[in-house]
Amino acid sequence: MKFTKQTKHDLITCGIVAAFYILVTILSATGHLSNHFRGLLVPLCYYAIAAVSLNLVVGILGDLSLGHAGFMCIGAFSSSLFSVAVKNSGLPSPLRFLIALVIGTLMAALFGFLIGIPVLRLNGDYLAIVTLAFGEIIKNFLSAVYLGYDEAGIHASFKSFQLQGEGKMLINGAMGIQGTPMDSSFTVAVLLLLITLAVVMNIVNSRTGRAIMAIRDNRIAAESVGINVTSYKMLAFTVSAAIAGCAGVLFSHNTTTLTASSTYFGYNVSIMILVYVVLGGIGSIRGSVIAAAVLYVLPEMLRGLSTYRMLIYSIVLIVMMLINWAPGAIAFRERYGIMAFLRRRNENRGKEGQRS
Amino acid sequence: MKKKVICLLSAALLTVASLCGCGGSGGQGSASGGDVFKIGGIGPTTGGAAIYGSDVRDAIQIAVDEVNAAGGINGFKIEYRFEDDEHNAEKAVNAYNTLKDWGMQMLIGTVTSAPCIAVSELTHTDNMFQLTPSGTAVQCVQYDNAFRVCFSDPDQGAASADYIAGNADLGSKPVAIIYDSSTEYSTGIHDSFVAKAGDLGVNIVSDTSFTTDSNTDFSVQLQTSKDAGAELLFLPIYYQEASLILQQANAMGYAPVFFGVDGMDGILGVENFDTSLAEGVYLLTPFSATAEDELTKNFVSKFEEKTGHVPNQFGADAYDAVYAIKAVCEKQDIKPSMSISEICDAMKTGMTSISLDKVLTSPTTISWTAQGEPNKDPRAVIIENGVYVLAK
């Protein structure tokens, strides 16, 4: 079977994820993995998923979205709401998680679509500002709403209320949703990451992807050859929102307490995901995954340095930025990097082959 | 091309392996069987809630040093390590796992509510004893292995309503409430206060809120309270916001009686705050740094020497937590060689059977119920001439 260069590149990306999974599973089974690192695995995956989904908008579509934490928030809350509501109904947990995953992803996609209708007619900075506002609205709305059911039926309000008789608070205002079953596992997270990669890579390499990239490169030229700009933009944006929602589902099912506070879903988180995308290389899916993994794990690994880790983390960000994007560094990499070394060796081999 | 693939894959594997190596170096399993008690602490020492976490961290250190200097617990020294959680449930879980790798046997933490609930799920699974100094949300101690030193949010709200209704001066005043609807702490107290006040016939004329994103300008809420004719303003919020409310109320010539809860403690230490504005403020707090007893004086002076500022009630709660653990360990003859689960089971039974009399955060004694709630008396103080005075 003959693969194109792009397919090979994509398969390697999936291979890296799979290899990481196998390695971690082996280390975990033989007891060589600390509790700390084991606890980082699922967050690492959902931030990688979020980064890939944002890369679809920022890198492939070429629009800046600062509201991805908002989509994560929708995915997290809608799926948690379902899981908590049916927790004691005897539904087997894999099935319950699957349904929760579908609900979270679809809800985020729905909101992505609804937001996309007015927003995607905007460009550049305007889009960034509107998505930023959207993320904040979602967060503030969910941290103010109360939802519960009792004998009299379902109640929803912006003021807290007392339930009559047998009943349960589902969303408790600022306290959020308590008691989400911990259904996320590393295996599920890696599977979702692989599915995400497959989906995004397939879009990028398809006719649709080429159309989307044409819009990114020159909107007017794309329109002039008959590409429906709004519909393609909408498609990319909705898919991206859905994937971010899926990351939110993993997030909410990895811990029992879910609050819509800015620590988890504020614009700082959206920007953090954007940092993963930018430092991994805008438009590079593999880069997003690796950058998310490294940058999430790094501050945790520096715990031994206590508060200095914040300082070191920021220095690392600057250094990474310089290495990735400074013209001098790029030239240096091209001349002396691993890839250049391999290329030279292959060329030399080729020459030797010709000689003999 | 095949070689290139292999090279790339092996390079990726190497990176991953080195990362895992970092993780693994924390040490495997628990170091039980040693001759020290390993007590861990978790709380925010960076970020917006850092002041609470740092106070808890330092107060535990002071208590641990004292206990070690006096011969330790049952002759065994305490080893203590504190991890930062940035007031973030996700990071708190990471901090907990880090401490577990270190060999923690008992946990004092976490300092703030949402992270505490997330961590209590894990301590419950591991059957690790958890004593939170200041996790006030109800669910923080929903499992039988978790206890707390502070009052729960509903208890504080109900106690405040009780106090106001029972006080001859305050009981008849129309009450306004300003609370932070975006924190569990404030909404928890607010909800129980409103419920209890309704039962006791306290007249609430205005009930307004703000969020963490809009916590600098309170003129709307103050004006609403003023227009409603409120003479008592109940503020179940932290002192930073309360200090702003006091300043802004003063600027608009509105002078009701202010009534705060334990989050109000610390208001006299706010930088650039005219403390004369806080004259006559009531607060229901378990701890007063200016109390005259020997224990408080000793703690406050040591704390000031170590950190340069007066401790707040979070620190005091944490200090009491260490002595509660010491008392239970001695009563149940707990040794560091026992497994984490054995220690936890012994602590669970022990906690409900002790009664501490020399404590910072209660004027009388503290004992614990099997639900993990403390039995102690709230202390109402009033600020007079820049110091706390016990209110009648």
C-alpha cells in the first residue's frame, strides 16, 4: 500500500499517541508510574483534544476564537447533568458515559452552530471579541442558575429555592454540579484523542479542508471560485465546538465537583489552550498535541520548586516561542536539526548508492 | 522513509520516557513503616486565594514545630509537607497525588471548598484521614473519613440569624444582604441565613448580590439597601470586598450596622483601609487574634515573627487541626507503622470521642460529630477602637 506524504505524517502523529499510551500502560502495570503522573494523564488528554479542536479554527480556518473554554463548559455541564440525573437508575456506567459523551458533544456543537450564525460573518478581531464574550456569558449563566427536581416536578431559577419532599438539586448555583461519577479513564481519553485526530486530519485532507484552507489564505479568491465561505466556516467552527465539548465531557467526568468558575472555564483557560496551539505551531495538529502534553505536565513536574515554578513556566513559554518562531532559530534548525541531519544522511546514502 | 518514521517514533518515546522518569522519581508507594508521621497539607499559596493557603501552611508549620519540640506524637516526630492547589480542584487532585507519592498518612486540607470536595472523593477511595481546617461547603465532609475544624456554611448563616434575632439592639432592625453569588462560601451562608431568618421573623428588606467579576463597585447594591430602609447590612463575604463596601457606604453617607461572618476577619489588616470605618462592625468569628488567653497570644506572636502579619482564622483553624490530630493519635495509640487505612479507621473512631479544651477557634471546647462537623460555640465580636471586643 502506498501512502501519500500527508497520510504518513498523520499516521505518525497517531502512532506517537498510541506509543505513548502503550508505554504508559506498561509502566503503570509494572508499578513504575507515580500516582501524581497517573493523575495527570486524563487532563493531559482533554487539553490535547481542546488544543486540536482550537487548531481547527485558528490554524486551518484562520480565525481567532477565544471562547473555547465556553464550549468545554457546555459539554461539561450538559453531560454532567445527564450523568448525575441517571446515576442511580441502574444504567451501566460505560453506556451512561457514552450517552453523556454524545449529549455533551452535541450540545456544544449546537451552541457552536448557533453562535456561528451571527459570528462567522465577522472577521479577525471582531470574531475574537464575540467568542470571548460568549465564553464569559456561558460561564456566568451556568454559575447563577439553579436547577432541581422534587415531587412537584422540575424547578429552574436564578434564585436559590427549597425543594419539597424527595428531590435533588442538579445545578446548585455557584456550587455547580456535585457528584458526577468519575467515568473518565486514560484509555477512554486516549481513544477520544485518536478519534479527534482522525476527524480533524480527515477534514484537513479532504475537499472540505482544502476549501477551508483556501478561505484562510484568501477569502476573496476563494469566493470567486465558488466556495461557499459561510457554510465552510460554519462547518469548521461547529466541528471544533463539538470536539471542545467532548474535552469538556472528559473534564467533568474526571472529578466529582464541577463549578462554572473562571478557574476552569474563564477566558484565561481559552487563552491557555490558544498558547498550546500557538507554541505547538499554528496549523500543526501534531504540534498541538505535543505542546498541550508538555505544557500541561511541565508546571506539575516543577512542583518541587514551589512558587518558582510559575516563573520557570513563563520563561519556558518565552524560550519555546523563540525556538519555534524566531527566524534565527528556524534557520539554525534547518541547518543543524534532526530532520536536516536525517535528510543529509539520506542524500549521502543516495550518492553512495549511485557510486557503487 | 521507514527509517525516518522509526527515528521519529523513538525520539517521541524517549521524550515520553524522560517525562515519566520525572514522575517516577517522586518515590513509589507509601513510606509507611517509617518512624515519623507524614502529614500533608493542601491549599492555595498562589493565585487569588493565596492569603488563606499561605496562612494555613505557616500555621501548620508552627504547630508541627511545637509538637515536635515537645517530643512529637506518641514519641514519633511529624514530617510535614504542603502543596499548592491554586484554588483549583484539578490542581488539588494533582497536589493530593503528589503528597501520596511522598508517603502522606494524614491530610490537613484542603483550604478552600471546591477543591476540598474533589479531594474528599479521593481520600474516601483511599480511606485516608482528612481534616479540613476551612472547607466550609456541606459536601466537604460528606464521607465518614473527612472532618472539619471550621463551621459549615449553613451553620454560620443560621448562627448569624440566631444571633441577630436574639440580640435586643439588632433584632428589630430591617436587614439588607449583599453577597457574592459566584462563590459557594457566600451563597451557602446567604441561603441558610435567609431560611433561618424567615423562621425567626427577622425582617429582610433587601437581598442583592455581586459576582467575582464585578466585585469593585457596590454603589447599586448599597443604594438598593439604603432605599429599602435597611438599618443592618449582613455581609457574608470576604474582607477584601467588605472593606470596599464599608468605604463606599461611608462615601454615600449610609451608616447601617454592619454584620459579617468569619470571612470578615482580616478587615483591620487591609492595606490603605481607614480602620475607623470598621468601628462598630459586628462579626461572628471563631477566632480573634486579639484575645487575651495564653494560647492565642503565643500563636499570634509566633505567627507574626514567622510571617510578619497577624494570622486570620484560617491559620487558627489549621493550628487547631494539628492539635486535634495529636490528641486523637495519643488517645487511640496510633503509630506511623500502621497502614494509611488503619490510621484512618482509628482516627475516625477517635475524632468523635475527644473534646479539646485548649483551642484557638472556640471560647470553650471543640468536639466532633460522626458527620464530621465540629461542636463549638461561635463568638460574636464587635470592633471597638481598632480591636475586637467580645460582643454581649
